[in-house]
Amino acid sequence: MKNRGSCKTLRREKSPFWGILRLCGLFTSFTCSAFRRSAGPSPCFRSLACPLGQATVGTVRTGFACPRKMPQNHRFFAVVAFCNCLKSLLLFFLLFLPLICVEAGVKKERRVSTVASAVKGLGLVPTIVIDAGHGGLNLGAHVRQPFCEEKRITLLTALYMRKYLNQLGYRVIMTRSTDAFVPLPRRVEIANKARADLFVSIHYNSSRSPSAQGVEVFFSEDSDDRNRIASSRKLASSILTRVVRRTKAPSRGVKKANFLVIRETNMPSVLVEGGFISNPQERGFLKDPQYLEKIARGVVEGIDHYFQR
Ligand SMILES: [Zn+2]
């Protein structure tokens, strides 16, 4: 009661500043009260905090007596402002830190395929035709002991590719998604009718030399469309680099070939030979689905990089 004079001084002020100050005082007085209960009275802290408590004592009781008059000086307002800033910062981090973390995660996710996203923004989602080689009665390269068939590992690789391309936002068309035989002209027809942006055929190799190993990517130069040839070469190089990076397999380079599926298609087209079934060591890798997943990831990264350039 003996500090009522100083409180009246505060209540006379009608400006919004004093309203804000009273709110700050309320917050700080609660803080002081808690501090006093836990740590005991501190003369320094009390001398600064009590007037704030008394400033609101007209409507809210702070629960402890103040032995001194309010020192109305700059130090007092600086402490009020400092307390308020601390409160604001604490609230900011509590409320917005989770949002910032989520946003950062989303940005990281977006970085995986920035160009695909940009193309999607224009309503131009690239269409990729994935051609899993062979199928049905056409086994492709194969060995009986131990059992390994090209048609099976091309299909598994193609299915992994579809998954990763879909994750990046590409539209995917498969020439086959089951163990079915599809004639080569039909594969070309599927790609040309869809007006696809890229055609990627997946195969695995075989050689009379059991030591032959590694990855190679073919494109065709048998076309009047110089842009298509250049784009096919660029795509082949991009895919080879990333498959080799993923698998650590030897690179056999980008090569020219006249295979029907990469010659007759109208869009940039490549044929990937992901490894040699005839090489015992590489065949061991190719029978591991995790290794095929690495090849698929490499091919997809190569496709995505092609669109980013
Ligand atoms: Zn093949």
C-alpha cells in the first residue's frame, strides 16, 4: 500500500505504450515471483522487478511486498524490454522452429529434382518410356548353373526405375511390366505414339570371354535429326556416368549402335547394358536386387540430370 503513489503515476498514463508496459510488467512479475520462490530474494532483482509488480497491483496481486519505490529510469525500461525480447524469442522458436525444420526438409526433397519440378510447374511433365529388354519366351542372355536370365533382371531394374522416376514427378510408360514378350517394332510404336520425351531400353550383356565386364550405353547415329543424335549422346553420357558412380562397375563407355529400338524411335533414345551375365563375379552382383536398384538409381539420376542441363 505504501507504493500506491508510484502506481498512480503509472495508471495516469493512457497511451498504448503504458498498456504494453503493464503487460510486460505482468509477465515479469510472474517471473520474479517464480524466481523468488525457487531461489530466494535477491536485492538487485527485487529492486528492479517489484515496481513492475506494483504497476499491475491495482488489478493483479503479485503476492510479495515491495520494500522500495519504483526507480523510473532507463535501466528499468531496458530490463523490461530485455525480458520481453527473451519471451518473444522463446515463443518464436517454440512456435516456428518445427515449421522451419519441416520447410528445410521439403526444400531438401525438392532439390532432388528441381528441373523436373520446374517443368511440372509449366504443365510439361516429361514422359519417359522404359523398355525392359526381352520377356516371355525370349530369355535374352542367360545361364543355367547358376540360374540367371536377362529378361528377369531387366524387368526388375525397369520396375525400380519406374518407382524412382515417379517419385521425381516424371510420367512413365513401360513397354512391358510383366514377363511378357513384346516384339521390338511394338516397343518403338508405344514410344512414338505416346510422343515420349525419352526412350531408355534396359539390357544385360553376354560375351564368350568370361572376363568381360562393366557398363556401356548405346545411342544411334542413324537419323537425319542431328538434334536427336546429340541429345541421345548427351543422355547416354549422363546415364553412364551416374550408373558407374552408383555401382563402382567398370565403364565401357558410350558407344554407337544400330539397334532397332534406338534407331526407329523419334525421341532421344539409349540402350543401357548394365553388366555381363557371362562374368561370374558380375553375375553375382546382378543377382542381388540391391545392386539392380543401384543401377536403376543411376539411370534415373542420369535422366534427371539430362533435363537439368
Ligand atoms: Zn538384351
